[in-house]
Amino acid sequence: MRVLINAAGSNIGGAVTYLTNLLPQLARLQVDAGRDDHFIVVAPSETIDKLHATLEEKCFSVEHYREPPVQNLKRVVFDQIRIPRLIRQHAADLLFSANGFGTLRPGCPEALLIRNPIYFCPIYERRLRELGRSLRAIRLRRYMSLISIRSADLILFPTQAMLDLARPYGGLRSRDARVIHYGFNRETFFREGAGRPAIADAMREWRAEGKRVLLGVSAFAIHKNFDTLVEAMPELIERGCETRLVLTIAREQTGDVKDFDDLLRRIETLGLDDAVHLPGHVPYEQLQHLYAESDLFVFPSFAESFGHSMVEAMACGLPSVAADIPVNREVLAGSASYFESFDPKSCAAAISEVLCQTDVARTLRAAAELQARNFSWSAYAISLLDEFEQLLGGPR
């Protein structure tokens, strides 16, 4: 089976995490399961550089995407014109569109991964209105995604909650939709010899001084809802919780630069410069050190397709506090305490409960270790290839 993987939009965040974990599993299956598949990976040059060691495996070929990985006219032309040419050039049997936008006439069966929840989230649109932003771009991208859904032969979702979010917009009733949870791989994540970022040493010092460390691992975006988390910090201080909050967000890795700057100004206005720390982007292989030096993982996002960092936190045995939305409950289950998405006091109360009540934290930690076992990149890769083979084999 020859599969062309269109990951041209995979430049930051969860999209890169997805490739980082999936591609090694696809290569391993060629040996462990005696398979003879070949994958043509189309991705931004900087992502290919990060995955260079993996992509040297003989089961991979590489095609560089050199344009900015946003959904502009160049990207549309690439998906609709260049991708069919690459399919013919590499004699691909199947197209796997891994960034939510498909190719309408690929010349072969197409599997489409829907991974961006904001196109289907009414709360996100409401938030844009509150900020005085235009809805034109988000509605255009939703239209493009819906066209892709109606055109594809197989539509994949990482969670049932994500499928339920998209279903009301139509296009899924007669289509073949499947839910396959993303995974976690201890070998990839707990990599020996990974560098230790300076912020991890600072976190260790704060804990030695008796402070409690909160951790948020994510790229920055409006729907990540960090403003609610920051607004909860003064309430925590009033409750007597001496905490430090570490967020791995970075200005250079977001399309919402104005909102990032607004968050910085809010942190300063609230007098939280000593309480909130933004070390910037931390490489995937170094994240293990941040989880190890934390007391609690916090995930305030109000729109998600999956949330890789939630599984990472569980695998590290951390209790979590998360916004009360269906996808967070689907992934975290009983390993988290939940709060009302836009209520700082509710957020602070949930954090305080976990930090101050030892029995609550102990229960959540035990649940986290059990829940983390339900997510496997190996199982994901096996399921993905099984779906591809059934698709190529004809109607189910």
C-alpha cells in the first residue's frame, strides 16, 4: 500500500506532535508486522528537519511544502493541483489528508482527518464577536472543511466529542466517519538524554521553597482560554495558595499575536509578573522535565479536538484541572477536577481543591495512571492502517 500523507499544515502544536508520534509507529509496523507499505510525507521544511531521523527509514519518501502553512490561496492551489500531481508521480494508492482540508479530485481514495474544532464551535464564534473580530475567515474555513468532508471517502476524528461538534453542520450522515483516539508512547516521550530546560530548574527551586507549581502545555490561541486561568490567579492568592504558573506559550508560534500581547498586559496589570512565567516553546522531548517538576496540570481550553498534553500529564501521574467541555471529559475522565470554562472563581476553586486536599489529589493521580493506559500510538497506527486497507478493499 502506497499512501501519500498531506501534512502541509503541520508546523506547530498538536499537528507536529501527531507526526512525531505516528510516523515512527508506521515505520515500526513494517518490521514488526511484516508489512510492505510506503508513505510519501508532504510537510513544511522545518517539520521535516525535526523528523529527519525518522524519515530516513526506507518506508518514507519526502516532499517539502515551502509555502507558509496557512489556508491561503497558495495552500488551496497546492491541495487541489499539486497534491494530485504528487499522487500520480508517486503512484499512490491512497491520499491521507491529515490537516482537515482535503483534495476534491485526488485521483484515488481519500481519508480525511478532521482536527481543528474552532471551525465547528459556536462558543468560538461568540468569543470572536465579543472581541470585535470578523467571522469571515472562520466561516470560510468551515465551508472548505465541509466541502472536504463531503468529498472524502473516509472521515476520521480523534474523539467522539469532536465528531459530535462537527455533525450538526451536515455532510456526515451518509459519509463513513470513524473515531480513533490519538495515543501516547512512553519510549518517544521519556527519551533518555533529552536536554533539560532552564525553567525546569526554576520549578524545582519553587517547590523546594514550598510553592505549588501549575503547568499548562500548549501553543497560544484564543480558544485555549488562558485569560480565564490568569484571572484565576489573584483568587488563588486570596485563598492562601502560594503558586507559580508556567505556560509554554510563545508569541512567535501563534496567529493570535494581538491576543497574546493582551494577555501579557493583563498579567502585568494584575501584578502577576512573579507568579506567571512564560518560558516560550519547549521542545517535545524536553517536556518530560516540566511535568516532573509540577504539582498540577491545568487545561483551560474551551474548544479541542483531542489535547495531547492532557494524555502526557496523565502518563506522568499528574492530577489535572480542566475546563468542563465534552472532549476534556472524554480524554481525562476521572483524572481531573473540572471548572466552568469562563469562570475564574470556578477555576480557582477547582485548583485549590486539588492542591489543598491530599485525598483528592491522590485519587486523581491514581485515576490518571489508569486512564493514560487507554491511549497508544501503536494501537492508533494499527487502526489507521486497518481503516486504509478496508477503504482500498471497497465498500464496507
